[in-house]
Amino acid sequence: MTPRDPGRRILVIAVAAGLLLSGLYGFLALYWWPQQPQLEQIQRDGRLVVATRQGPTTYYPGADGPDGFEYALLERFSRDLGVELELVFPPDLEALLDATERGSVHLAAAGLGITPARAGKLRYSRPYDHVTEKLIYRRGSRRPRTLDEIGPGELHVIAGSAQEATLREQRANGFPMLQWQPRSNIGTGALLSALDEGLIRYLVADSNQLILGRRLYRHAAAAFDLGDPGPLAWATRRTDDTSLIDAVNDFLQRIEQNGWLQRLHARYYGHAGRLNFVDTREFWRGVRDRLPAFQAHFERAAGLTGLDWRLLAAVGYQESHWRADAVSPTGVRGIMMLTRSTAQQMGVADRNDPEQSIVAGARYLRVVEKKIPERIREPDRLWLSLAGYNVGFGHLEDARILTERDGADPDRWREVKQRLPLLAQERFHQTVRHGYVRGQEPVDYVDNIRNYYDMLVWFTTVGDNVAREQILADADAEQ
């Protein structure tokens, strides 16, 4: 018998001990030693993965890249964390919620209402907005007054949404015959489009979705509210680790306290409810019938000034409804409704010539914009410039003085627009240099242009060919 090698025996024991210790280390690391908090992992990896959905209230391709109320919030939050924002777009709401529950994304941000069923699986942030759920019908058809008037198969709702949870509550509390069709693989915009075309009769949507959607789907109208305003929030997977949701809550509380959240809301929703049914119908008729004749001029003016041609087109529509021979009782005329002095300043020989008018209007807007203090950033800079273009820079400065006297920020359009109408009142306009002016007019002017601009951006970047053709074909529909 060959004696065993003691050195080999020691090596085998050492290897076995090493494997045992390695396994024990792994076991302790996994089940005993605390893992790195999720927030620290996100900051270490340098990216925040968020599930959202495309739509006017969440995310869409804007004039200068990604845009939307929800996107703006997310972009600010990820910047505060010092990480890159990575968006994923699950095919429907149920898939989005499932991805969040499984932890394949860090955060869900898609206009989520809070429901008891979800609260057991997801952890919600503090609210960042409040909306009212509305029963939507097609304008011109019978308007229902209660849920009792909704027939089988007539009501549509996004499957798994907070609105569907509300319908279940309504059925359990007074409307036992209520039925609806839950829709998967579709968004609220598609339902609004189907209603606008007369393909479906009723749907349920949040108030913010209706505010933005009816500029595109003008037949959509609210029949009644389904309850009191409810919160919208972000959500994470429900685990013992609350580091990410704590950071979200700190962020939302901070931007609410410093006013940034309110300014963001005003930016996306403050102007959106101004246009009525007739306004939107006439605008889309203009897009179809008159804009094509002038679009090349707006694009040339944009190339000369660096302004978005769709913004210039929105100004042109507000000024003249894209009519080259337009003239006002005060003598301003042309596509951009230039005064005689402005035309002379810009070197315009014929104010009725569309190209001259459009280029001069764009150049003059830049002249006004250069008078705005350099410290004022976009988008306030643009809205203040448009107000000055309409009412005159002197009156704009008077309104900014009134704003400062009130202790508000004269560099914020949201604050200045509240003081401009005061310039029509003697006790205010006597205290400033340039005196009386109908100050509500520049407020309406800017809000209308913002609406037209939003609609043109959507029309040229978001809507598919079928949707665009439908909107234009619908421009002649009767109320």
C-alpha cells in the first residue's frame, strides 16, 4: 500500500475549506448582511429606468425633443439624482404595472391613479397632481346624465386603469347593471380618436387627458364627473427598501414648496382649456385649406431667425388666420398683421405680400426678444416676447413692474399674465409709465398661440398619417 501524501491531504482540506467559506460568505451576503439600498445602486449604475406611456400628458416627441408633463418631471428628478433617464414603453397599462411589480423597472410614471388593488403590490409616492375622472361622450350626440343611461357595450375604458377600478365601485354602489369594455393594447388617445370618429359612444378619461385631447379630438366632451378629484402618483415595487420612493417624495415635496411644480403645471395646462369647439374646427380647416400655401415662407423665416416654423405659423394664424389680405380697423395688415411703422422698421415694401410679412414678423419677434433681460430663460422668455410683440414692450414692462410690486417674480410669465389685465384699470395704469392698455388681450394672445403651436407640433411629429387625414377630413363636420 502506498502511503498517502500528507501535502496533498492538506491541499484538499484547504480547497474544501475555501469552498465552504465561499459558500458561507455568499449565504451571509444574500440573507444576512444588508444589501446596498436601491437608490445607491441606481446612482452607482448611473441610470434610472422608468416605465411610462406615450401621450399628451406623459411623453411625446416635442418641438425640441422629448416633451410632456410627466417627462419634464422625470427629467428633473433624474438630473437631481445625477443619473441618466432611461424610458421604456410597455405595450399597455397592465404590462407597465407588471414590469413595475416584478422590479424590471425602477419606477412607473404614467399618470397613475391610486387604487386599493395596486396598493398591495406597489408603493406609491406622494401625489404630484389631482385629476377628476370624467364620462366622455361625443358632442352632437345624446349626452347621458347618469350611468343608468349607458347601454351594454357602449362604454370603453383602459384595462387595469384607476378609471376601471372606479367603474367597479360604481357598479357595487348603486349601478348593478353597469357594463363596460376593458381595452388592452391601446391608450386613451386612441379611445378619444375612436370616439371623435363616432366609432364608440362613451369612454372614461381623466380631466387632464380631456383638456389636452380635445384640441385634437374636438367632438370629445365631458358628460359628468365620476367622483371627486383624485391623486396621481409615481410607483415602485413594494419591498422593504424604501430608499427610492423616499427620494421621490423628498423631490416632489421640494418642487412643490419652491413653486417649480406649479409652474410646470401652468406650462402644460394653463393655456390648454381656452379653445372651444368652433376655435379648433376653424384652426384645422385652416391647416388643411390655407397653411400649405404659406408653409414654405414660414420655414424660410425660421431658417433666417432660428425660430420654429410652427411657432411662427401659430403667430400667423392668431394674427390673421393665415389670410394674406387681412386688415384690421386700426390699419395693421397682412399675414403677420404688421403696423406701418413696424413694416418700415423691417424694410417691408408690401405688407400684403405673404413672404415679406412672414419674414418681417419673425425678425420683429426676435427684436422684441432681445429686449427681454438675458437672465430670463425659456419658456418664459418666449411667452414674454410674444406678449411684448402683441402689446408693446413698454406695456409689458409696466406689467412686470406691477408684478414686482406684488412681491411676485417678474421673470415668470405665469405671474406677469395675472397683472397684465390690471393695466386696464385706472388705479393701476396711472402708476406706471406707459398707461392704459387692454391687458387681457396679450394674455389671450399668448395662450392661443401656445395652443396652436402645441397642435401643430403634434400634427407634424406625433400623429400618424391616418390620424392626420382624419383630423383634416373632420374639419367640415357639423357641431
